[in-house]
Amino acid sequence: MTVALAVASLESIREKVEANVRLDLEDGLALLESDDLLALGELADLARRVRGGTDEVFFVQNLYLNQTNVCRVKCKFCAFAATQRQEQAYTTSTGELVEDALRQRERTGFTEIHMVNGENPHVGLDFYVETTRALHEAMPDVHLKLYTASEIHHMTVLSGLTHEQVLRELQEAGLGSLPGGGAEVFAERVRKLIAPGKEHPDFWFHTHDAAHRLGIPTHCTMLYGHVETYEERVDHLLRLREQQDRTGGFLAFIPLAFHPENTVFERRGWRHTTGADDLKMIAVSRLLLDNIPNVKAYWIMMGMPLAAVALHFGANDVQGTVVREQIFHAAGAVTETEQKIEELVRFVREAGRIPVQRDTLYNELRRW
Ligand code: SF4
């Protein structure tokens, strides 16, 4: 009975997709409840094409930085943060950070710096503004994708300024866009369970709204695979879609699978999401988010073989060739990065798609 209902729902969803009609909450639930993975993939790929998608698959070459892991929030899913007194705590000075980035730049041609941090209560807004300015002055042609909405909110707490005022200061210093982190799952029930110290989701939206109105594009994410229900997943996606209707500044959506290692969830027996769930989330994201042009298969998290399959489930971006994905692990970054470009190109081609290297704003830099 359940299967028959799901099949019937998929048929009505197909009709909507073919007619380019917006899907709703019930459609989202029917998609998540379906076990017909191949049908989901086919529907999502159809939706991508109906909305103008081509065979191009994008990636960017970027450098990941984390200036400080000191954080006041203590999210239960996080294995990165430390308190100031813990041995593994670090806060890198602006000078050291810039020198390090310049050294990496000499060896690799990254066009983007992606940096997120803990919410460090021991530094002020100046720390962030000076870092942004110094990175921009040292590498004016590199796009600076810095600071999650949670960090921007933290800066308003530190400075007493509004979200818009903080963003203006950072923009003037050279900020190019915001990454999508800090969204987690917007439902209050989930936030209370996994991130009770984090700000209300309204602040996440307020930050992205303000950024879009200032002409700062942003990204959006969902951290799935822990305590959230299907309803809460769909609700999260629909809230993002509503925001995009209002301001149109999201460049891409990135579904992030929860990894329980070294968190309290690992001790409680949580396991990784399955590949089937990851593919389902890519497909459902593409189907529901009809106004966000790009859906990323984050290969660093999924692994490249599954990310290549995700290209047939609605994804059109495999994120990037990441220089030093593990923070401050400098060894072997150059060779590894160059190999990864070739590897990405090979995977994309073997999926029957055209690899296109892009900049952060999806301008084409090179194609194979
Ligand atoms: S705010 Fe970010 S760095 Fe801090 S605990 Fe939460 S996820 Fe970790």
C-alpha cells in the first residue's frame, strides 16, 4: 500500500516537473519516502534539464582556511571546535594566515579562499575585518568566500553593530561572498537537540537577506542525517526557496551529510548516512529548489565515485579541487591538488558530462 501510494505520488510529481510547476511539502515527503532511487534520480535530472540545465559540470579551485578553532558554542555534532584552554586550540594571526595563503598560491592556481572559523569570544570585529583586508590586498584577484552567517551574527554580538553594518565593513575590506554553513536544520526542535548554543535560525536568514541586498552572493546548506525528520528536511528546503524568491542571492545549495566521528553522536551509536540517502537528498534538493541554479555534490564528503553518480541525480557541481582540506596539514598539498583536477575531470567525463572549471560566481575559466 505504501509503495503504491509512493508510485502514484511520483507520477503526479513527474507531471508537475514536466510542466515546470513548483513542488510542495507533500511532494517533498513523497520523494523522501520513496525507495525507487533510480526514479528519483531520473526525475531530478529531468527537473534540472527542464529548468535549462546542460551537460556542464562545474568545479572551482580553492584554498580552505580556518583561522581559529576556538568556539563558544559547543554544537553537539562538531568535532572541530575547542575552548581556549584546550591543547588543540589555535588562533592564527592575520600575518601568518596571509603568508601561508601566499605560499600556497605560489604553488597552485586557486581562485577562491573559503574560510570558516569557530565563534571565538577572545577576538573582536577588527580581527575579521583586518584579516579580510589583508587577504584582499595580498591577493586582489582571489575571491574571498569568508565567514558563515553564524560567524557574522557572532560579530554583531562582539561589536554591537547590525548584520548589515558588519557585512558592509567586511565588503569594503574585500569580502566577496558568504559560505552556507551554520544553517544545520532550521527546525527549532532539531536545533535544541544538536546545537542548543547556536543562534535562532531567523538570524541565519537575516544575515543572508542583508548580504543579498548589499550585492554579496551567498551559499546555503543543510546538515542532514542526525535527528531530523523528513518533514524537517523538507521544511528546511522550502524556507531556503522562500528566501531565494525574496532576494535571489543564493549561488548554490550544498547538502552536507552528518559525520558522527569524534562527536557525542558516535558514542550513542549514530552511523554515517548511506549512499542511497545521500543520492536521495541531492535529488530532492534539486526537485524542490527550483530557483537555486546549482546543487553541489560535495565529493570531499561523499567520495568521488558517489559524487559522479550524483551528477545523474540533479547535481551539476562537484565543489572543487580543495587545497589542504584538513586545516594546517600542509604536506603534499600541491601534488594532491593537481592530481585531483585530473581525477575530477576523469570522473565528470566518465559520467558523460563536460567538466568546466569556474570561478566562485560561476564564470567559466576552462573547459575540457
Ligand atoms: S559554531 Fe561552528 S565551530 Fe562552533 S561548535 Fe558549532 S559547528 Fe563547531
